[in-house]
Amino acid sequence: MTKMGCRVLDVGCGPGEIAVRCAMLGGDVFGIDVSRDALRLSAESGIKRNIKLSLFEFDGRNIPFKDGTFDSIILADVVEHVDDSTLNDLIKECSRLLAAKGRVVIHTSPTKNIIVLTEAIKKLSLNKIDFHSRVVNPDYEFLHIRYHTRRSLMRVLKRNSLFPVIWGDLQYLKGSRLENLLIKLKIQDLFPDQLWCLATKDEACCRIKFKEIPYLGLIDVPSEIDLGDSDDLCLGHGFYNKEFNSFRWTGKAANLFMTIPEDGKEIYLQLHASNPDINKVPLHVSIYIGPDKLSEIYLSDFDIRDYSFRLPKNIKTGTAELKVAVDRTFIPKEFGINEDTRALGVAIHKIGIKN
């Protein structure tokens, strides 16, 4: 999270959503953009929420601040809109402007690998199987100049003395047959449709080999989470939007982040399932903390139930990744329940740690 007093630079701030959010979390936020219209929209967003933003127009390459000025620099959906030469200049400036212990955050979508894959599938199927249109929107595709891979981002960052950890996720193809196929073939990591990157000036960060999530130490999350009213920062992948402000559906697998306090002894979950065949075949739910399985349960009815499990004695305190996986999903529309086409796993209401 943005810490109180943290100095943040939002590069390509656009209409100001991220800048305003960072300011609401206590950051001292500076937004820059090449578009005066975008800056006007950012200013209006700040005024509407009574938030102070410092906004500046820049030429797309040179950023007019002193060395080491910023604790966090954000490039959200920017790198795909500039050519390689301009991007190199931008990252060079970010490296110059970043404080010694600061971090650069990058998000980009869609990615080159998924575009190549979906194009190939469309051509080979003679346009009968079209996942490509879910990835590429012609209404704004003309604005995209360069699609990226992990390697292309890694290269430009390292060239400018920034050392990244990069990971991918699925957004446009979430719940699709293609996602299920990639998971079945265990190649989903090769074909994300969006990329996230966290980069620092510390080369050791790049050398560390993370088993699971590389950025746990940077996340500030609670030890009790109401899934119907949770900050998105708590949520990793595999969750759909909250339902009726009381719960969220998972897909076949989902993860979230929570803090395990020193006096934590048990973890509890409140959840339910809605599979139409659940009375005949119980839903198998597995719970993991990091790479290790904590427990498993079987749900055989539609009731909301509470479950508690003892935490391992040797578990590390601090931020942990909790994963929930189910043995199957169901699509409401296919069963005539409603028009929902999502592949639903289990509905989670609350989760937390007991002393």
C-alpha cells in the first residue's frame, strides 16, 4: 500500500484514477502526462474527491524532477503505447528519479505471447474459434504501439539499472475454454494476457528465486478479510467480482494475501458451494498456505458453513499467500440457472486468523 507521506509519481496519469487512489491512501502524488486533456480530467477527479494532486505536462521522454525524488513510480498501461526508444528514455528517467529504496510498478496488457497464440488459433480454425477478439479491442487498438513479453520488460529495465520481478495473470480470458486448456497443459504462465512488474535498484531482489509470490513483503494486508468488502490488494488471482457485498466466487483456483500474527493459532473460513450436482458428488476443496497443503474439505450441500484449521507450528508470521482450489467448477447458464457464463468454484464469505 501507499504509505503516509510516500512520494508517488504516476507516469501517464490519464484520467487520474490511480493518482487519486494513491493520494487517498496518504501519498504525496505527482501526475504527469503528455495530454493536457488527460491532466484536466485528473484535476477534475482530484477536485471531485477533495484530493490534492500535483499535475504536470511533459514531453514523453524527460521528466522535470530531481534525482531520487520518488519512493514509488507507477506506469500503469503506459509501456504498450510508446516505441522502444521512447520507453528506454522513460525507464532511464524512472531509474534516475527513484529513491534508493524505492520501487517502480508497471502494468501492461495485452501481451505479445497471448496475441500470437490467439491469432494462430483463429487462423487455424478458419475464424471459427475466436479468442483474439477478447484480447484485442479494435476500438482502441490503434493506440497500441508495442506489445511486451517478460523478456522485453526485463531487458529495458536491467539496461537502466533497475532489477525486476515480473509475473503474469489472465484478465480477458478468465473463465474461457482457452484458460482451462492452458491450465490443463500447465503452460498458463507462458501465455498471460497481462503483465505486472515490480522493480527496484537492489540487484539482490532480481537474483532471489521465489517459489511462489515474489512481492509478499511489500503487501500490507489484514489478518481478517470480509470477501464482500475487501480491498482488491488482498486478492491475488482467480476471484470474480463480489456478489451482493457478502462474498466472492473463486474459479477453479484462487489466492489471496493475509497477515499471520505471532499469536495466530487457527485459520477460519466461511464459505458455501452451489454446484447443481453437489448432493450426488461432494465438492472437494483444498486449502494451501504458500506451496503447502493445510487441509481439505468436502461440501455436500448449499449451506454457508464455518471451518477452522490449526496452523502449522513452524509457520512464518507476516504476510502469507492463501490458496483455495476446487476439483471442479460449474457454469450457471449451462444448467439453466441464469445467464451467468462464469466458471464458478466456491463462494467465500470471510477468512481470518484466530488466537
